[in-house]
Amino acid sequence: MQDNASYKAAGVDIDEANRFVERLKPLVKTTFRREVMSGIGGFGGLFHLDPEKYRDPVLVSSTDGVGTKLKIAQEMNRHDTIGIDLVAMSVNDIVVQGAEPLFFLDYLSLGKIDVGRCLEILDGIVRGCQDAGCALIGGETAEMPGFYRDDEYDLAGFCVGIVDADRLLDGSAIRVGDRIIGLASSGLHSNGFSLARHVLFERGGYRLGDRLEAFEHAIGDELLAPTRIYVRTVLNLIKNFTVKGIVHITGGGFIDNIPRIIPAASRVIIQKGAWPVHPVFSAIQKIGNIVDDEMYRVFNMGIGMMLVVPEKESGEILERLERLGEKAYLIGQIDKRDPEQPSVVLLPPA
């Protein structure tokens, strides 16, 4: 006689899921803003927006994942920073439009719930939300045996922010002569990992524990360096200075991201050599024999965010950024563009 069928026998442990939720509740509560009305565990997260704070509010939303950087975390069995990446990818996309991130939700799907591993992941998400000043008000953990292996998982994040309509940054104020300031990245952030993994591990034959000469840490640790969150820096800056447009350098690198905010009659002149390229990119380029154009289209090359500012304010802005703890560089300017010219021009090092 066969045993009775059950959800647990099919691979889904509801009791373990409930234990995970109870363990994460106090962790999540550390991200709450005063507008949060609900705790974790309800059917929906509640956030009470104060309309008196805004004249003409616009809600800005973003959703993203972490891509194949997850493969590195899973192969190293290190999950404490991947949640920071998840938050960073959405909140950085929101703040480039001048919006303050309000709340965040996550989706974690996996083959089997391991409470310790899940708490590691959520700890990173919580730290990312704390850094960005947004509340983690809900999420979903989906145990999916047969779809993922026991040690596999995927992540998605969702963020909502707010900005007054007259403070929205959309690039429309950008003019010829404006300067471009680049904010340093911490490495690959969360883009280009398919190419990085192919070059380092398949072509180069390296392993995660190997250490290249130019690296401070083992390859795996260099690749897992969490994405920088620029929210507090940008929100501080736009209170006192004129920022005409901001670019988050994600998938598409310089070539595909910069044109998203500049007027059609303008082009961007980027001076290579105006900032130090992170060693991880130099290693990937050398091992993979990758041409410059491909590198600048795939990777951030050491610049995680760009600010388009008036020339007359650029010096003061660089000083403020230094005081805020950012490594910032004057890397280019806005120029007039003829129809046949490309939107982004990368000049060789001076």
C-alpha cells in the first residue's frame, strides 16, 4: 500500500516556509519608514503616501533581476550580497529620474527552502533597502521543486518611488557644453556576467578561488562585489545643484544607455583615460581579446552612473561628491550632433 500523497512529499514544505517568514519579520522591520502600515505576512503591503509633501506627484516604478551573477553566488555558496545587487538595480533606475525610492518588494523562487540560505539572501535585500532609504513591505518566496534544483534560485525585485513633476529628470534640459561627471562603480555590478564567465572560466580556464595578479581578492569575490547604490548621493546633490540628466550604466554599457536621455540633436563625447578602469575589466578584455567597442557596450568600465551638469557648476559638484564619499571624475561633455554621427563618441586617452 502506498503512503498518502502530500505537498511535502512532492517537495514543498509549508512549515519550513512559515518558519522562514517568522525569522525574517524582525529583519524586514528594520527597513520600515513611517508611511508603512503593514507588516510582512499579509496579502498586500500597505504604504500610506502623504499627499501634503508633494505638489504634483509622479510615481516612478522599476523592476529588475540580477542575471547570471546568481550563478557565481550559487557556485560559491555565498548569498549575503546578492540581495544588495537586487535592490540596487531597481533603486538606481528610479533615482536617475530624480525620484526617491519609497518601497520595495522581492520575488524569490527556489528548488527547496533552506532557511539559513534564504535569510542570507534577505539580509542583503534588507541592507540594500536600508542604504537606499526605502521600505521592504512585501515579497514572495516560491518553492518550485522540479523546476529548480535544490541549490538553485532566482530573484526579481520591484520598486516604487516618487518625484514632483517639475523636479522630474528626463534629459530635456541638456544642452551643448554641459559636462558629464562619472561616479565610480565597484566592479561589474550586475551586468555582463555571461561574457565575464565565458572569458574567465571557459576561455581562461580559471576557477572562482584563483587570484589574478591585479585583483585584491579571489576571482569569485571580485565578481560578487555588490552593486553600488547611488540613491543618497543623488538625492543630496539635486537639492542644491542643477542636474540635467542621469544615466545608470547597466546592460548596454556606455553605448546603449547614454542615448536614452540626451536630445536627438546632441551627442556625448567621452574621454577615455579620464578615470581609472577597474582591474576586473582590464583582465576580462586581455584574456578574451575583446575590442574596446564591445567592452564599452557590455560593461560599465568602472563608471556606474553619469551626471549631466552645467559647466559652471561642475567644479562645485565634484567637490560635493568627494565630501559624500564618491569617487567622481569629469569624463566628457555634450556636443552638437549631425544626423550621420553616432550618439556616443569615445575618444582615445589623451
